[in-house]
Amino acid sequence: MSTIQSTAPGMRKPSHARAGRIAGYAGMLVLALAALVPTVAEAARPDLRRMSCAQAQAMVAQRGAVVMTTGQYTYQRFVAGPRWCDRWEVVRPEVARTRDTQSCVVGYICEVPLFRPFEWD
């Protein structure tokens, strides 16, 4: 007995070669889109090396506190003032390298003081 495969009139049999080409195109499309989409860290953390000094200062002033990339493997949190720090921390102006200058005062950083200031109890 032989097996007879029939198709409805007007319908074509699926081509495995065509399905393989479509899968190949879909894979290339996914790779192309993945190359264009930045990673989460890149999108979430602005890079000081690609910003001008004025842009960096404006971003800190607008947002209040920003974590920025300062080097290939380094980052720093800059704040606009003491209200963005914990109450036991003090602020210190921080200089960083930007696209247009070697030393730009981007904002402040929060530091724990070495000694507590004299307080009246």
C-alpha cells in the first residue's frame, strides 16, 4: 500500500527551504536589533566622558542626584546639595573629566566625615 498525500486545490505544500530562509532572516533581524539597543546600564547611567561640563552640571541640578560613568570601569554619584545625602554625611565639591574640559565641578559627593563636628548636647 502506498501513502497518498493530497493537498487542497490552490494550496501549496510547505517548503522546508523557504521556512529555513525565513528563520535565517528572523535570526539576522534579532541580531541587528540587539546591536542597536543599548544595554540597560548604558541607558540608565549617563557617561561624563561624552557630555560637556554644562550638560553634566545641568543634569545634576535638574535631577538632584545622578550616578554617572566616569571611566571605563568607574562611576560616581553626584548630588546637587546636602539634602540628597544622609544626615550624617557632608558634601564636598567633586571634579571630573568631561568631553570639553579636564576638570569640571559637576556637583557634590556625599562623604562620611572622619571626625564628627563638635555638638552641644
